[in-house]
Amino acid sequence: MASPNPVFRIGVAGVGAIGRNHARLMAEIAARSGGAVEFAAVYDADAARAAEFAAQYQTHAAADLADFAARVDAATVAVPTVYHRRVAEPLIGAGVHVMVEKPISESYAEAQAMIGLAQEKNVILQVGHIERFNPVLRQLEERMNQPRFIEAHRLSPFPNRSMDIGVVLDVMIHDIEIVLHLVKSPLIQVDAVGIPVLTKREDIANARLKFANGCIANLTASRISPEKMRKIRVFQPDSYLSLDYQEQSGWIYRRDGMQIVRDAVEVEKDEPLKLEIAAFVECARQGKRPVVSGQEGAEAVRIALEITDQIEKNAALAGS
């Protein structure tokens, strides 16, 4: 249960590949807070790993989730997706504000259960869709008001993690959530294809999403690419914006008479994860609505599952 102590206590559940960066940034937030925020605890199923990070950041290694919940007012959950609900629900039930890494769950029903409990306990539930904190996205939000066509590519070499889910829930979901945020119209049609290469789930996928307002989004995601790429292009009637999430740079192309002129987009570069965790801590302390709520994270999962269902049906038809 959240403590009446005026010092706001934060922690990380899961200090693996992703959670170790959460721990680093939480320690920085606490150090900059002037004593208002304390990095109070870490928890991991691997006790030795928890002890290692606790020693590094001079915090407490919780013996179990109950011990962890008693020591924190807000926590990030950075465990594998299949364990999100198992770890997040006891924390939410204890009155702890929670940020769950994306995807919120591999199941829409599980996501709704977590959202319902957060509402019942009156705690913040944020979902870790990091690109919403990428400085380049602000350029999209400021310049795009009538998107008609969106094209996104998100490619990377095989990560040797998140093998419990396919590339749609692991990678493409970033762009799904951004597209839903930009378009704000009901999805009416999905066409998708995907192929498993190194795992039992799809490792490369493409989805074409059609919305009620006529906007089309074409999304490609791969975790078997020799190169990294995180790019998006958004077209509207009078201009289009081409942005690189990885480089935090971009160009805007607009009509000038019968010519197309190109201007560089000025981006104030920063670390998206730092901005995301700082925003979560601030929302939890102030009781503000998070940038990506539990429901927004759940909607991204719902669409991702619709895409993977179609991929599986297409694969079954091809094999019959």
C-alpha cells in the first residue's frame, strides 16, 4: 500500500534487458529530485540479479512481490510479456501506480482486467509505448492534422529476447499505437501477412490498415533484418512528413505552387525512455492522466491480435 511518507518511492520489477535501463533512469530521477523521490526497491525472479542491481544503485532487493509492493508507491514492470498481468496485478491491488512495458498484455481480456483493477484502486496505469516520447513525434503532432496515408518501417536484427511473442506484438505494436493516436478513426479493414523464420511466431510481417475516415496505414516490421530502421512517413493533402525515430531527424515536404519544397525538421534530441519514465513518475505523484493510458495500450493490443489472427489464417490457407 502506498506510504503516507512525503518521500515518493519508486521501483522496478524486472531488471533484465529492458528493466536495467529503467533502474538506471530511476536512480537518476531520484538523484535529481532533491530528496523528494527515492529509488526504493528492485525486484526480479532472479534474486542474484536483483541483488546486483540493488548494490549498484544502493537500493533494496525485494524478496518477493509483496515485499516490493510494500516498499514502493510507483513501479515499472519490465518482465516478459507473458508475466505482465502476474506481476502488475498484485502491485495495482496494493495501491501501487504502475507502468507496464508494451505490450500491456498478450491478451485483450487480460489488459481489460488490469485496467478495471487500476480504476477500482484509483491508481495510474501507464503503458510503455516509448515512441510516444520520442521528440520526433512532437513534429508529427504539430504538423499533421489530416493524415491520409501512413507508411512505417521498423526493422532490426534478431534480438534474442521477447521470443514469447511474435514481431507484431513485439515490434509493430509501436507503430500500431502511433497510428491509432494520429488517425483517431475506427479501423474497418485489416490485410496482413507474416512469416516465421527463426521462431514459431511471425518474425517479419506487413499489415495494411484501412480506417473509416479513408486513411490507409501500411506497416512493416521485421526482427530478422541485417540493419536497424525505425521510420515513418505521413501524408496529408498539402504536405508530408518523413521522420527517422532512430536518428531523431526528419524532413517536411510541402507544395509551393507547382513545386515540392523540402525543409529540415528541427528536433531537440533526447532519450525517449528517460522522458517516458520521468513522465510516469510525475503522473503518479500528481495523479495526472498518463500519455499512454491502459486503455490506449489495450486498443493497440486488440489491433495487433487482429493482425496476428489474420496472419495465422493466411498461413493455414497456404498450407492447406
